[in-house]
Amino acid sequence: MDSYTLVIVSALASIIMAAAMYLLYRASPRAACLLDWSRAGLFFLASNGIALLAQHGAQLPFVIVPGVANVCYIAGHYMIYAGVRRHLGLRPRFDWLLLLMLAVLALHATGFAHVSVSQRLIMLTPFVAGINLGTVWLLARQYDRPAYLPLMIVEAVFMLQLSLRALLLALGRPVTLTLFGNQILQTAGSLAVLAFLSLATMCCALIVIRQQELALRSASLTDSLTGWLNRRALLDMADGAFQRHRRHLGSGETLHFLIFDIDHFKSINDQHGHAVGDAAIRHVTTVAAQALRGYDARFRIGGEEFAVLLGGDARLDPREIAERLRALIETSPLLVDGARISLTASLGVAACAADDRHWDDALRRADQALYHAKRSGRNRLCVHGEDLQPAILARSA
């Protein structure tokens, strides 16, 4: 494939990258990194456009070809890096880009850059390889490796082939490259750029698609009012926790279910309205979170009913945690328009037993303990097996 055709195809790949990223941004405006990746495509397109003008015989000064063309090429790589930074919640640092562009343009004014194409390639390799390495380093630090791995590989492979070509030119036999030549090193480099543009477009799109998938999954498992997990999440997480508990029976590890609800919640709705009722639910979950440990899984399983998975070793005292939660809710009234609305909660706790066949067995016992607490006057804690014995249940049945 001749150099002219390679430049044409690379320009088309740049257009596809710019258009695809922008269209994805229109569909997902919150993913601002897509705009950075679209700009990357535009920079690559500008670089190829200048090359096409030169191949068509346009008499352009050295500062434009190859100066501005190489500046645009390096800026394209940087915009991919900037998009990754923005995606990860970091500043894209366009000030770095401006300094980089000025530095590259200044280097083209030196005698070293005027000597040959080979020396310009050697001169620019550290800039491009450094940007590629920065992108790989940022992505390698993230936990969601499956989504980031393709772009990491593309950036790393491109960096390695670019560095290898520069090394061969610097240490090997002298190779005379021309601006639009078809030498094997130059053709290989052009093909590498074409592959990079095509694969980087797909990899960047994959990152955003994966982010949206995780957001949708989180939304499907999270209660929108409180931010706690919902009943669907309970079905998934409780089963996993119960299976781990069964595998470690005899090791001293315990698993408890804590269920609580807001006392007289219907009267709060009736007297103050549903908006205040929603505020009460948010308030109780916020207060409850202060009493719970950071790793306790929390769920809203009904209107004003909540569940918590308490895991730990034999030293775990679920009564202490639950009582702390109850007392904190009792002493933290809801403030609405200057009025104080007192809130209390009833709680039930039950442990997963060795003969339980399913986690729902323990949840059912915690639910029984909760209703025993409510029948006993509310604003209290009942632990199944301590405050509530199976014999009591049998008599009440």
C-alpha cells in the first residue's frame, strides 16, 4: 500500500474516531471524556490533512510540514490521555498540552529537526511514547481492568513499536527515509498509526459503554430515595454471604440479619404528608449509617422497613450494634421547617444457624423478632433466641 493511500485511510479513520466519539457524547452528555476523544480524532485528521496537501504539491513552509502536522499528531495522542484523565475524575490538564505543543514546534526550528525524517522520528518518539506510557499507567491503577485492558494493550503495543523503530534508526545502519516514502520502516509506522486509530476508537467506546453498564446495574440495585441497596440486591448479596458462611462453619465466623422499621410511620404520613414521610426515611437511613460499620450491607426492603447484613467473627455483638442504632435514631429527631419530629424504630436480630438451608430462614426469624419488638411496645430491640424463644413462637402460633 503506497503512502498516499495510507494517509487517505488514516484520515478516514480519524474522521470515524471524531464522529463516533461525538455521536456517543450526544447520547451520553455526562461522559465528557468522549469530547476529548472526539478532539483527538480531529487533531489526527488535521495532521493527515496537512500531509495530503503536501502530497498534492502544495508549497508549505517547514513550520507547517512537518512542524504543525507533527504537533497535531502529538496533540491527538495527548487528547486520548486527557480523556482518560477526565474519565477517571482527574483534570485533563490542557495547560500541559499547550506547553507540549509549543515545545514540539520549537524543536522543529532546530537544526536537528531539519537534518532528516529519521532524526525527526527519533526526536518525537519520547513525546509520543511518554503520552502512551502515561495513559497505560493511569489505566493500570484502576480496579475495573476488563474495561480498560484493551486500551492499555493498544497504547502499550503502539508505544513499543514506535520505540523499537526509533531504536533501530538510532543504533542500526543508517536508513534514508523520505517525507512520503514507502520504505518498510515508514510503511510499518503508517500501518501502526492506522491500526492505532481504529482500535483506540473501539477501546474508548468500550470504556464508556462499560461505565454506562455499571451505572445501570447500580441503579437497578439501589433505592433511589435512600441510596441503600434494594430488595433485588438483597437476593443476590445475601445468597453469596450465606454460602460463604456455610463454607466457614466452625471457624468462628458469624452472620446475622438485622431488620428494623420506623415506628408509627403511617401517622407521620397522615399528619405531615408524604414529602415529610420521605424525609423521615432518608433521615433514618442517614442516622442508621452512623451506627453501622462501613462494610455492613444495608438494604431498603419495604416502604419503611430496612435490613442489614452483619458479618464478623465470634467477637461480633449484634445486640450492641442494633442497640446503638436504636438509641441514635431515638435521640436524633427530624427537623422540618423548624419543627422537631421524634422518630423511633423497632428492631429484630437473628443469626444464621448451622441447620439453615437458606438465608431466608434467618431473615424470617429476624422478621419474627421485629414483630415481637413491635408487639412489646415498639422502640426496642428483640434478638431471636435470646429475647424471643422458639417456644414463645409456638405458643403465639
